[in-house]
Amino acid sequence: MHLKVIHGWRDIEPEHRGAAVALGEFDGVHRGHQRVIAAAAVAAGRLHAPLGVISFEPHPRRYFFPNVEPFRLMTLDQQARALDDLGVDFFYVLPFDAEMAQMSDEDFARDVLASGLGARHVAAGFDITFGKGRSGDPEALKRYGETYGFSVSIAERAGDEKIAKYSSSGVREALKAGHPERATEILGRPFAIEGVVVEGQKLGRKLGFPTANVNGGDYVRPRLGSYATRTRLADGREIPGVANFGVNPTTGLVEARLEVWLFEFDEDLYGQTIETDLVAFLRPELKFEGLEALIDQIGKDADAAARILLPEI
């Protein structure tokens, strides 16, 4: 990976300062985010500066509302890989803590952007807010840039004829409604759940459908049900399959998780990290009268997924 992940904004190494940065939360690194990063990249080229992206951990929503339902679209690792693919040099992960929450917009511009990171240019979206009480906006950012020595560019609203605005909230709404294809249009890639394979009820293997199980973690909860999927293994292989994201109402309720049956695959994945794209929604999660009905439906789901993922067969 070319990208360098830098935690914090104090005592930054000199070689990691002076970037043209994109400022935002960038959960999803969707097509709107990509426009902001592209604006920072243009400035980086003009200034002969590194390209940086600023984000926050934990997400400010999680800080202010610790009991809010899961909502993330990416883990930090997924975010870093997506930014690396866009040619970003430095990923500044700033701690969103009590100090950050209390900073005024000017304090943030002066102490974090200018003094801490030495930013030479800051790109942001048209709807950027920053500082305590979200008091900062694009015009304020431009004023502070003039005062503290960094140029500013503001990216316009990004969308298309079907989607008025590319947004993280739009991705979440699409996933909750069972429309992963719409989420893919906003993201520019499928929504993917990444995690360590854990032991499940081990019922799938007995039924002839061995699954790799990954806990839902802090990911937004897509509509419960069956999906056509593609899964990337730790060794780089990508394998089509069918998955259930749900709570297993037939075999015993569990916390929401993804259970993936990989086609023509029978290897031990326990303890390994896998990443699974939700390609298409097949059906909502159902409670079956017995295991025979469940087995029959899994077979139908697998056939439907194969028609989507392997149309040549």
C-alpha cells in the first residue's frame, strides 16, 4: 500500500506535513467524496504537494450519540484501501474526543489544519460543517484559509439523473430498503462487509451449505434477507456465493450477522478476514416451518444468485 496512515494532528513528522487535503468524514468514500478528493488532487499537483485526506475516529455521530444504532459503511482498513486506490499519500485519522468536540471552527482551522498538519490547501464539499455546534461552513473555511495561509476549494453537489446527491445517508437508505444496486451506484463499488470469520451454529455444514460467518459489528444493517455476493479471501481469491444477513429466526435467534455460502468451496476460514460484496437482494429473511423448507429455499437462493453472478452458466 502506497498510502501512509497518520493518527493524530500533533507532532506530525515534517515529511508528513504540507499536504493538499480533503476534509470530511468520508464514510463510504462514495462518488461525492471522490469529487472532493479530486479537487484536493488538482491542488496537490499545482502546489507540488502530497495529497492528503482528513477523517475522524470515532465517527462524530458515534461520539455524540454512543448508543445510536450501527451505521458505518466502512471499517478504517476499508477506508484506507479505497483512498490508496485514489492515489492518496497521507490519511490523517484525527481523534474525535472531548477536545475536538469543543473546538470552535476557527480553533480547528488554526490549530489542526494550519499549525498541526501544515495544510497548504483544503478541499471540502459544498455542505461542509466543522467546529463546535457545526458553526463552520464553506465561507468560513475560505476566510480562515486567507488568515492562516492555506487555499480552499469547495466541490459542488455531485449526483446524476437518478440520484440528486451522492451521500452516505443515501447509501444507508438504499441498503436498509434492500437496494444494494442503488448503493453501488452512489459508492462506485458494491457495499462490502469485512470481518473475521467466527464460529456459528455449524448447522449449515450439516445441511450441506457450510457458511463463513462474520458479525455485523458497527456496519449499517442492510435489509435482513438473502443476497447474491462476491467474497474476497485473505489470499486475494474472489469467490461468488449467496449469503443471509439476519438473525436466524428458524434455527435460533442470534445477533445480526452475515452468513456466506461460497460456491464450490470447502476450506477452513475460521480466524481469517474476508470481505463480502452485497451484489443483489434476493428475498427478505423468513422463518421456515422446518429444516426441510429452509434447505429447499437455500437451494433456490443459490440458483438465483448464480444466475446473477454467473450468467454464462
